[in-house]
Amino acid sequence: MKFLLVFDFDHTIIDENSDTWIVRCAPERKLPNGLRNSYQPGHWTEYMGRVFVYLGDNGVKEDEMKRTMTTIPFTAGMIDLLGFIGENKELFDCIIVSDSNTVFIDWILKAADFHKVFDEVFTNPAAFSSTGYLTVQHFHAHDCAKCPKNLCKRKVLKEFLDKQLARGVSYTQIVYIGDGGNDLCPVMFLKKNDIAMPREGYTLEKKISQLAQSLSPVQCSVLVWSSAIDIMSYLKLLIKE
């Protein structure tokens, strides 16, 4: 009996968007209009690349970025939830699939001592260049028309499950916890016995309910959460069964 917990990161584990939080490091804590308006839909990673160049050009160093990022608050109840999962690791495999980047997620999880809760983190690879600039790359290439160019979360989930199956690991149930539009693609991949947990009032919840209204509902069960305590209550029921 093993369960797979799949977490998004921004607005799910943390209560903010890590990519927009970093702007607090910019001069006057804001970006010039030209840079802000340069974002094109589906090309967020490229946009963030330009933001990191701007920060580097303005002398923002790694330690300042790290200090800023580790002040992001966790979502209500999330510290309790991650503590609970950590205490029950024999029952739960736990992964993050996020459109953030390896540097930000690593900093935040390690500062709060939660990195051991997660078996794997799938996100855009990032690193500091020899000149001290943060650089970010696409996670992978894919041919899913629904997802941003750099990341299809369904593809990540499917490949992870295939790899686990090859190692002899299969899951009683998958619990997918997220908030954003790019979480819909993997949620639509879930089976009848799985459960999607969209955050209340966020895009994923709205998109799931639109699908139900247009009579093409998702196959899995849906349970909305507003505090991570809601998620913990569900997991406690699961392991009692």
C-alpha cells in the first residue's frame, strides 16, 4: 500500500509565486515597464531569463536572492502537512512538479528542512553562471498543445510512473495537489481511483468545474482545499482505510 503525492509548488506549497517574489530584489522592488511587458504567453521561462539578466546587471547577488526567497510564507497548514508526510514516508512517495526552478525550490525547502520529504523535484534547471547571473532552462521538450513550451506536467507524471513501474513500484492512489492552469493536463491523466485536490478559488478549481459543466468531467475524484490541513485530514483517512 503506497500512495503517490504530487505537489505543485507556487501558490500550493508556498503561498506566493516564487518567480514574481524575486522582483523584491530589483531596484525599487519593481521591473521596468519594457521588461514587464515583454512576456509572451507560453514563454514564461524566457521572460524569467530576462528578469534574471536585469537583476544581475543591477548587481543583485546570489546571497541576496537566497535571503529574499527564504522569506516566502508557506501556505496555511502546509508546515503541518509536510511534517505529517515526513513522519509517514513509508506510506507516501512525494514529488514536486513545478514551473519554478531548481535553485528557488532547493533554497526554500532546505531552509525549512523539508527537502527530505520529497523523493524527486521536477522543475526548470537553474544555476548561477561564472559571472554570478542566475540562468534558467526549459525542463524538457514536449508536443502537448495545452501546456507551456517548457513543461508538460502530464508527461512528467507519466514518465515518473513508468519509471517506478519498471522498478516494481505501483501506487494504490495518486493524489494531485495544485492550483494553476498548467495542473489541468496532469489531472486529466488521473484515473477513477485517483484524486485531484485543487486549491479553492484558483484557476485549477475553476477549470475542473468548467469541464464538469460542459459534461466532460475529469475521471478522478475532486476534493477542494483551502488550508493544507484539509489535505492532511484526507491523507489521515486514507491511511486508516
